[in-house]
Amino acid sequence: MIKARNVHKTFKTPDRKEVKALVDFSTDIKKGEVVVIIGPSGSGKSTFLRCLNRLDEIDSGEIFIDGVNIYDKKVNINEIREEIGMVFQLFNLFPHKTVLENVTLAQMVVRKKNKEEALEVSRGLLHKVGILEKENVYPAQLSGGQQQRVAIARVLAMHPKIMMFDEATSALDPEMIGEVLDVMKTLAKEGRTMVVVTHEMGFAREVSDRVVFMDEGQIVEEGTAEHFFTNPVHERTKLFLSQIL
Amino acid sequence: MTFNKRSLITLGVLAIVTFAVYYFFSRRGITYIWHWERIPEMLFYYGGKSAEDAVPRVRMGILMIGFVLTLKISIASIFFAIIIGTIVGIARLSHEPVTRALSLGYVELIRNTPLLVQIYIIYFFVGSMLRLSAFAAGTAALSIFAGAYVGEIVRAGIQSIHKGQMEASRSLGMSYAEAMRHIILPQAFKRIIPPLAGQFISLVKDSSLVSVIALADLMFQGQQAVARTYHAFEIYFTIAFLYLVMTFTLSMATQYIERRLAISD
């Protein structure tokens, strides 16, 4: 479903230094697979997600989604993005819209659904993430965990083929991480294709099909969660795991 | 708000200063005979207008006619300034260098030349080529002038919105234009209401400059009335008050809008 080949991506920092975010990066993600990407900060994991829907642009290489080269000039990136939902670390809900409007808007603007249809879908999804009773509330009045669940419902409303989570629980207070992870686990068990950047190893162990450890823009080691917990091979992997576990 | 000892001291100082100013001017002894009784008929009067239209009824006086024209030109200019400013504000942030340079050139050119000169140029040069009426030329000049300032305010407003808002919109499949329209601009406009209000208040006051192209606005009609009656003090005080009515209403209106939009905070 996702095929990345020899992807290079370099950032320029404000002081004009070049930082290599992805170095000759290649991977394949199958339909229905739940892939967890772990790694130290600056290892390129978020960059990889952002390059998958072209929030960041790669310098060279190729990325195919469903066989379509998304960096091809003829591709309408808006159509690609409809199929790839993204959940952000800082939620990025629309603060001037109510919870219900947040979930409904893109369905009407992008999918051209009529209002009744969009509202029905939205209410169903808000119920699914357990926050329907807050449908007329503005995001500022919600806790972080509640906001992130709304953000997940907003993405689900587009019926994306792939869902990406960019450190979706990193900005949450500890007692709220569980409620968001529960929603993510439910989605994983439904057989969705998910690419999850996280430090939550419990999530990786419970629902992931594959864990990828990245460092300095490359894959250092990958395997099942079980493999990472029992016998990681590389020194860097061991060091990283000893720090986060 | 509660009155305390400090409020009393402030009021006391204010009273002393007021009395001192009054005393100073009363000793200068200008002999001016006030004719405030002539002002009401310049606002409204009852009677016939001319030999052809002699039916007596309540009619607008010279200052009120000017007031209405100032109101019209201000509203029209605010409307166009918002449109110009929004376009310029977005263009200033374009990734395309020509668009960016053009919008910057417009802003710098307009902000760094006097409005009075712009009014003359647009009326006498552009206006006579395009056969613009004085009203059209005046509205154009004021809109173009205020549009440059509004453009910078809009740009600042857009830039103040967290980039995650654009990223979230785009990642849901919205185009740049859809994201601007539904997500970025509504939030930006809410944030820029206070500086916009200041800009529009300036615009109402600056509109008095169009009197130089014989547009019969409040200022122009006031000058006519002064020339005819020599009641300069009363008339200019009245004009100032009428401008204050417009700007204060505008001020109240924007504060009302600001409160209404604060519900999502």
C-alpha cells in the first residue's frame, strides 16, 4: 500500500546548517498493517510521516501509495491527502468551530456531502470515540485527551485508507494517554492501515504488526514488538530501549 | 470598578486643571458672540427648499447632507478596503515571487506617499482619463489608501495563526483556498478586529480630505456654511461632533462583534 524507495530529505535549520532527516530511506507497508515507528528525537520518524502526505517534500527518491507516485507532477495532492488521515501531536482542532463542526467541515468541503449526511457520520464517529455529549462545545473547553479523540474522529470522517499518528499522545497529561490509546487500539484491531510514531511501547506490544526503529534518518532495526522486547540486535536499539522503558 | 481615595484625588486634579484652563482663556478676552442657535437649521429644518420645491416639510440641512455623504463614502471605502486588504494580505504571503513583490510594492508605494496627493492624482489624472465622478474617485483613493494598511493587518493576522491549522486543513484534503476560506481567515479576522477598527476609524476621519476635490462631504459642506455665515467656531465644533458620532458608533460596533466572536475562546 505504501512503498518508499531511496528517499532523501534534508532540512535547513535557521542558522543555515543542513540536517539530514531521511537518508536513503526505503520501506514497504502492507494494507491492514499497523506499523509503529520509534526512535530518538530528530531521527526522521515524523519527517517520514509528513513526506507521506507531502506536508514536507522529499528531495529525491520515490513514494508510492496504492501504486501512485505521489511526487509525480500530474498527481493532485489534495486527492491523495483525502485518503491519508493524519493525527497531530498538538491536535490542531479548529478552535473557531464546535466539536461537531470540526468533524463535519471536511466532509462537506472536500467530499461534497450534504449537511444531514455529514452530521450523521460525524455523530456516529463522535459516539465511537466516546465524546458525543460534547458535540456543541468548542475545543478550548475540552481536555487534551478529549481534543485528540475529536481529532481522530475528524480524520475518520474522511474514511481514509491510511491513518498516520504523529506522536499523538506526547502532548497529553499522563492520565489522558490511556483514553486516546484505547481509541487507537480499537482502530488497529479493525484492520486499518496505520503508521504510528509513538513512544508508547505498550501500544506497540499490544496491536502492532511491526516495529521500526529509526536513527539518523535510517532504519536501524525492524521486527515484531516481541523481538524488540526480548532480543534487540543493535547496540543503538538496546540503548534507546533502555532509555524509554 | 470601585471608587476609592485615588479616584477622588484624580477627579480633584482634573477639576483644578479644567478651572485653570478656563481662567487662562477667559482672561485673554476674545470677544466672540456665539450663535449656537444657527446650528440646528444646518442639521434639519422645516420648510421649502426653493421656488420649484416649495412644499414645506422636514428637510436635511447643509451639515446633515454632508454627514450622509461622508457616511456613504466611508462605508463604500471600508467595504472595498476589506476586499483589497484581504487580497493583498494573502498575496504578501504567496510563494510566488512576482505576486509577493507586486503586493509589497503596492503597500510601500501607498503607505509612503501622502493621501492628499493620492486623492489629487486619482481625481485629476486617473479620474479624467476614466471619466470618474468625484464620488468614485474619492472612494477609489480612500479604498486604495486604506487597503494597503488593511493588507498589512491581514498579513499579520494570517501569520499569527498556528501553522498546524493549515497543516490539519490540508491533510484533510482541503485546497489552499478552501483552508484559507474556512479555517485561516475566520480565525485571523477575529484576531485583527481591534487594529482593523482603528484603521477604519482613521479612514472615516481621512475621508474629510476628499473635500479638496469638491466632493460635498461633511467637511466641504461645513466650509461652505462657514463661508456663508462666519459662524466658524460653532460649525467646526459641530463637524467634529458629527465625526465623533460616526467613529464612536464604529468603535462600539466592533467591540460588539469582538464580544460575539469571543464565545469560542
